[in-house]
Amino acid sequence: MKKEYRDLAKAARDIKRYAFSPFSKFKVGAAILTEDGKIFSGCNIENSSYGLTICAERVAIFNAVSSGALKFTAIAIVSDDPDFTPPCGACRQVLLELAGNIDFVMMDSKNRYKIMKLTSLLPFAFTEKNLKRSLKLKK
């Protein structure tokens, strides 16, 4: 595996300790890699009103975008699950729209890695192309 992906997974593992998960007790860390080699990270932050909870992946990419980063190559996720943890549907949609078909790196509790393309996790995704076609039909 690429050294940059190991570093990315390490950043995700490191940020996981700051996860705020008093309800689920499920800590998650994520780190996203920009095309120019910068890493932005985030952890899950829960709320008693679960709909207001935000996942680590979205914290990481929102952190990156709000810092001016717009081109990405990969994102890593690490959790307390002994197996690989895939992103939820909301995160898949947000990541695909903001980052494109990047590599998704998952690391399990035994430090094994699984790498997938984001589109394999979200086939037949709703994208801006759907909106553009819809707008053309309304004219």
C-alpha cells in the first residue's frame, strides 16, 4: 500500500480519540488527502437528537473545503469496529459530490487495509447531472 495511504489512515486513527460519541459509544475518525498532499481530518460528533449528529467523513471534507481545498485523491476511515467500516449513505453522497471518485481507504482493528473506489460504494449516484437534465426539461 502507498505510504501516503498509511499516513492518511494514521491521521484518521489519531483524530478518532476526539470523537464525541456518548450515545452510540462508536468512535470514528476520518482523514482526507488533497491532490497537493495536505491531510484534513475529522471525527464523529453526536447529538441527543440523532439527526443533528455528524459523521467523521463529513467533518473531514467540510474542514478541507472550508480551508479552500477542492481537489482530493483519497479518504481514510477508522472506527472501533473490529471489521472494516464503510461510510453511511449521506457521507457517500457528500463525498462523491465534493471529492469525486476518490479512493476510500478503510482500516480494521488489526491494521489491515481495504481500498475501494467511491463509486463502487455508491453506484448509480444522484449527481449534478441529474439536476441539469431536470432544469433543461423545465425550460
